[in-house]
Amino acid sequence: MNVASKGAHLAGNPHRMAVAAQAANPVIADPVAANTWTCETCQRTMNLTSKYAHLAGRAHRAMSGEAEEETDIPPHPNGQHRIPIRSVAEVYGHIDEIPLAVYRRAGITANLVTSRDVQRASDQWDGEGILHDIDTQWGMMPHGGAYKESNFYYGPGDDDYY
């Protein structure tokens, strides 16, 4: 290439694409096969399809210091470690059962729950009830009144009642 065509080359699309490709694919210091991953806790490289099985396995939990679930969590009042969500009200003697949506909002996605899961859902439900009480008691006051963290916060000037 001569000096006259250098500027045209640098402004051209093939040159820009080559520069972008180099920036997007930096040189890898330790090449690893595409279908493998490395567990940072166990320092093992393994097949990608076994990732979730490895993370749930006893060897990984022992290496990471996680305690066994059955010995770490106290049982329910009926003596079982896991019960179905639908039977929580019966086992705990709740008058009103905790809605299933509250379990989901508390981050509990399993159908069988531990006593800690029930406690987390109960805390979530209590917190939502407190925010609801704040909204209904003070949410209609002039200039807002409800906390901004509540579900139905209206700033000053919106829906004021005088």
C-alpha cells in the first residue's frame, strides 16, 4: 500500500472491522475449551453440563464450608424438615395462610419449604402488611404522608385531599 492510499484504508470499513475484532477478542492467557468451566472454590475444570450438579454436590459444599441442610435448619413443629407450601397453615396453626405470591417475593421458589423459608415468607408478609397499614392510614394525608418505600407512595400535590 502506498502513502496516498493509507488514509483511505484507515477510514475504510474493512480496517474498522479488523480493529473491532481485535478489541472484542483479546488474547486469552490460559486457553480453556468452550464447553468447560472452572469451579473457583474447588479449583476443578469440568464439563459445562455438570456445573449445577457439582454446585449442589456434597464435595463442593464441604469444600466451600456450607453446612448440611438437614442438621443446620430446625425442623417444623410436626418434626419434618421440609413440608409442602400448601400445608404450612395447617402445620403452624395459622388462621390466615401466607399467600403463595409472598413466598415468591421472598425468593422462595420450591414447593417444599424449610422452617427458615416459612420464617422468611412470614417476615415478608408482615413487612408488606405494615406498609399497607401506613398507606391506608397516612397515605391520604395532604402532601403525601406515606413512606417512599411503601407500595402506594404519592408525592406532594398528587391525590391531595383537603
